[in-house]
Amino acid sequence: MSSATENFVKVIYQFNQNQGLDTKPGTVAKALGISNAAATDMAKKLARKELVVFQKYRPLQLTENGKRMALNVIRKHRLWETFLYRTLKLSLHEIHREAELLEHLTSDFLTERLSIFLGSPDVDPHGDPIPDIDGHLLSDQDQITLLSAEAGSEYKIVRLAGSDSEFFEFCEDNNITVGAQITVGKQYAKNKMTRILINDQKLLLNAVITNKIFVEQK
């Protein structure tokens, strides 16, 4: 399949996992940087290939075949991120950018060799789960955003979400990493600010940051 098709089904899958995002053609078009008309045409084309369920004025849904394709692309993407981070020591932002290119150039055979080389990891360097060869993902039901964490409790950072370079630069500058232990000092509910203690350093974070940091209670 073409990279355009793979990106299209991947966006629909990812948006379906995010309760705050719909999958109408206009929303998908904006994410991919294409026109609404182009997104609608692509949806109709993929519906004929039984990858997408298309109904006029309705959010797009993936068929089982479409979901399988999306998870396969995501598997390749996150394995490459892991390789680039561990082996080439690229930054969290750089690995996302490069994996976006590599995911479309990788055969299923190479994907499995890459997974074996890396020790069949369950998560990538951002903490995002890597689908296994059958498309199964680790459960993230115990994860909450730092914004929702309880003051006075200790947590472990399990995921840093998004692809914004400035966010990852901020995290790296302040040793905010997957696996780091933190204590939530106080939640300023009215102003949506969170004070945390990490590596003996106090930080005051706004909601833009805390909505991208996922934690699990220790």
C-alpha cells in the first residue's frame, strides 16, 4: 500500500483512540495537511478496498482490515523509534520525525528482525505501547495524566505523549523521562497548574505540559 493510504488509516486509528478527536474527513484532512475534498476522495477509495467505512457526514471508521493495517504501521514506527533512540542516540523528537519516513519503507520481514534485535520491546522510548505481531497492545488502563494526579502521592512517569519538539526539549532539560519517579506536591485546580518534585528539583507545570505526561501510581 502507498504511504498516503497507510498514513490515512493510521490517523483514523489514533484519533479513534483519543476521545477528544473525531474522525470526520475534515479533521483527518487537517491532520494530514490535505484538502477536505482529497480526504473525502481517499475515504471513498479506501471504502472500496474495504479498509474504511464511509458514510456521508459521519465520522470515518476502520474495518478490521483497516485496523490491522494501522497497527502494522504503528508497530513499524515505534520499533524504529526504539532503534533510533537506543542505537543512534537520537532525541525523542528526532526519532519520531525519522520513524515517520522509515515506517513506510520497511517490509514485514525486516520489522520482525528489528523486533528480535531490540529484544521484542513492549513500549517505545515515549512509553507508547508497541503492537505485537498479532496487533495486540499492552493495556494502559492504569495510566492517568499528571493533571489528574492526586496531590501528595508518588507516581512513575510511563508515557510522554505527542510530537512537539519544544515539549521534548523541556522534558530533556528537566530530566522528565519515562520511568522517572515523581511526587505531586500540589494541584492548583483553578489555574490548572501542578507542582511536582523530581530528582530533588521542584517544578511548576501548566496544563499544556501535564496533559502530555502520563503516570501510574507507585
